[in-house]
Amino acid sequence: MLSHRGAIAIALLAATVVMPAAAQARPHGPDRAFNTPIAHGAAAAHTSVSQGKLAAGLGKLFRNVGKSSAFVFDPGNHQVLFSRKGGRSRILASNSKLFTTSTALSKFLPDTRLHTTAWSADDISDGVSQGLYLKGGGDPTLSATGLTKLADRVKAAGLTTVQGTLRYDDSFLDHVTGIPEHGIGFERVGTLSGLTVDNGSSGDPAKSAAQRFEDALRKDGISVGSSVSPATVPPSANQIADYGSATMADLVQATNVPSNNFFAEMLLKDVGGQFGSSGSTAGGLDVVRQFASKEGARFNGENGSGLSRRNKASPASVVKLLDSMIKIDEKASPEEQLAQERLRDAWIDSLAVAGRSGTVAHRMRGTAAAGNCHVKTGTLDGVSALSGYCFRGGDDADHAVTFSLLMNRTNVNRAHVVQGRMAALIARFSG
């Protein structure tokens, strides 16, 4: 029997057809929710289709959708079900987030939290700190409420007085606040920082976070100096309180379902800071590329969200990545298999569900894809992508079909219709 990679590689030798470019009817901005009509007729049918009918049907649908590529794979049988220029690299748009978030989830693990912490330069058994530090851990969801909880924990640790000013440390990530964006209109992502608050909405989120933390300390009756200043936590400091983010599984879901660009870029830097050479976009990309390469996939890009026409991969690479996220090693120990299942389930749950949630809540309704296909969308002007899994029998990962539809130089509205019909057909595959 062929391996997953072997079956995928052989299919790339299959014959391909040239797809004509379609004129763009009207501009579409970066990935967001769209509405497509409820399907009727054949697309809405729920009767099963054979492999031959699936390939024929997909081939018929995959016409006049611009400069596009597609790849459909059955991991259960290690069979390539359909390929049209499956090895050709295309613009990913927000399908880039699949590479960012799969790396973050796999590296950090689903139950990991990102920590914002308070440190004292000395022992606080007397209730006094000679130097209090607020240190960021790259939590993209940190809010005033979280900082208030951290202040409460500082008080619970016995601190009553801070000598001097409150210091803040955002050194976990670099201080480059923007991201490379090429070939699109400028899109504000938010200010990226190791210590950020309110989704990076302020000009200096680290200072803003420190000021809010200072206010919270004062409300708790802790005496603090009259200003805040940046400084690095010294190695000899003692951690006295901690506030954890939502789990990584939740953060990845909050990134993928609504296609949150700020979260994606923060997670990319977090990956670089924790597992790479630096907490930077470049550092994160190095880790992402290495992770993808380990699974036989290739990703080329310059940011983690897809806000660039330089973020590219082939549908075959996307499918290899997706396939790797649902595999369970039958030779692994029971404990290792449980961990793999937890990772798999968290990953599947992180994707939007056709006709139900996120950017596809109003797409593919009334078709076999609705409720059965877990996907990630991608949209830029003239670019539309849809990749993910269609499950036979609920969300049973043992009966999944993995697919990637990357459409460039296309009419986005038409692409949505074609993608919906293709996903509905894939969802009806009987195996």
C-alpha cells in the first residue's frame, strides 16, 4: 500500500488542464464572511457518489475558475481522488493561517496557555517590593479584566507596597509592530507586542497594559509609584503572580473560525519566540516552514495571516499539512495516541463548519457539506481559497476526505459557488 506522501506525489504526475482567467466583477477585501445562496438540485442532494463519479463531477465543476489548482485526498485509503495542477503553487490568502495555527497548536500543545506574569526584584514577605515588573508572554487576548485578575493575585501574594515605578517587560517578542504586506491595499492588523492589550489597539500596547495594571493594583489598595517605565525582568527576580490566557486550542480556534489576522500574526511571533531564533515574524516563519517540511509540505510566505500575495503553497502541500494533523500513529503507546487524538480533535474544532460557523456560516447551506465539512477560507481581490475536511458520518476523522481548492485570478463570487458545489460533492463521496 502506498504511503500518504507516496500517493500524493504520484498524483502530481497526472495530466492537467489550463484554466482561463476570469475577470473580477468587484473588489473583495481580505478574508471575511460571505453569503452564498442555499443550494438546490444536484448540489443539495445527499445521495452518495462513487470515486469515479466524484472525479468526473469535480472535473466538470472545476472549469472557468481562473488560474487555479485543486487536490482531493482520501487518507483512509491513501488515494488521490482528484487533482488539477495539484503541485502548482498558488496564492493562499487566509489559508496561510492553516500553516501558522497548525504549527502553534502542535508546538505549544492544545492545553498550553500564554502567561502574563508579575515579578518582584526581591522577597515580598514583608509586603514590600523594591521593584515590581509586569512581563508579557505574547497573549493576543489580554484585556483589562485579565490585568485586574493578575493584580488580585499580586495582592493575594501579600504585596502592599511597591517602591518606585512599575516596570514593564515586552521583550518576549520583537518591537516591529507591522507585518510585510505585498500586492494588497494596506490592512491594519493591530500593534504586535509581547505585552499587548485590547487586540493591540493602542499605539504603545505595552505601556498601556502597564498603566492599566498599575490602576488595578491601586484599586486593590497596593501603593505604587506615579509612573511606568520599560525594563527587562532581572534573572534574580521572583515570580509572584501569573495570569494565563485561554488554552492554545481555544486561541487557534479564535484565529481560524473568524479568520483573525491579529491573532495569526501574534501566534506566529509566539512560535518564533518560544521555539525559534526570535519572537519575530521571520523567526516564526522559520519554525512554520520547518514544521511543514517535516510533513512533506512546502510553504512560502512573508507573514502568518495571508495578507500578502507572496504567501503561497500548492494544494498538495496544504493537503499534506492537513493530513498530518489528523493522523494517529498505531504503533505509538496508548498515552501517545491519546495526546495525538487530543491534538487532532482540537485542530478539527478550530476550523469553521460549512453552513454553521465563522466565515462559512452562510455558505453551503442546504448541501451535504453543511455540518460535515470543517474548513478554512481565504479571500483577497481575485483570490479565493477553501481547504479542509469533509467527514462521512459526523466528524469521524477515520472517514475524512481532505481537500484544498486554491483559486487565483478568479471572480470571487463565482469561486464561492464552485467551491460550495465541490465541497458538497466531496461530502457525498461514499469511499
